[in-house]
Amino acid sequence: MRGYSPFWGYSNFVVKSWLFWQDLRLVRCEFLTDESYKQLGELHDLTHLYLTRTITREKAPGQSKMRQIEDKGGKTREIRQVTELDKEVMNSLHSLMKNSLKTLDIAYCTALTEEHKQTLRTWGTRYGCEIKE
């Protein structure tokens, strides 16, 4: 028997505003869409958000292209490569920082460019949010 989960039965990540989370760890998530990030930005009580290896070139929402790589076994395969991150990702992080976010962990988030990271650092300084890279 499964324990209760507010996400059980949903195909996409769904956030309910009535959940008063303060600490959310979405590490290596593969199911976050632009709509998921929009809903995530509505969690106004959130103080700590861990997105380690979540906003990656392979998984992040946005415009992408396919790229061929060779794996260790010598086989060639195609992977998705985000070329332009969906604006909703940065919008939601900005919204969270403006409200109550105190810690944002973006370690190994390869879809974030240096420009994105600098913007996050600037917002972090302005709103009192520690950015962990």
C-alpha cells in the first residue's frame, strides 16, 4: 500500500497552494514542465529550494535540439540539448525570492548560463537569498 502523496496519480508535477512547504528538494527531477515551474513560483511560504541537477540541458523546459554523443561503450545516441531556457523557470525563481526564499541550490544545473546565474546572484543579494552553486 502506498503512503499519501499529493502528486500521486498526476502525470505532471502539480503544486497546490494549500501545501505550506518550507523546504522542497527536487533533486534530479525529470518531470518539471514550464507549467510546473509556474506553479512552483506560487509557493509563497517556501524558504529552501534544492534544484540540484534538475535544470539541466537534457531536462529543462525550453527550446531544444538533438545532439549525438558517443557513450563509454562506443555506441552513438541522441540526447536533447536545451538551447534556450523557458522564461517561466527564471520567472518562478524570481517570484520565490521576492516572497520568502532564503536558500536556492542550483548545483549542476547545466541549462543555466552564466548570465542566468549572475541574474540569480543579483536577485539573491537584493532579496536576501543564498545561492548555492
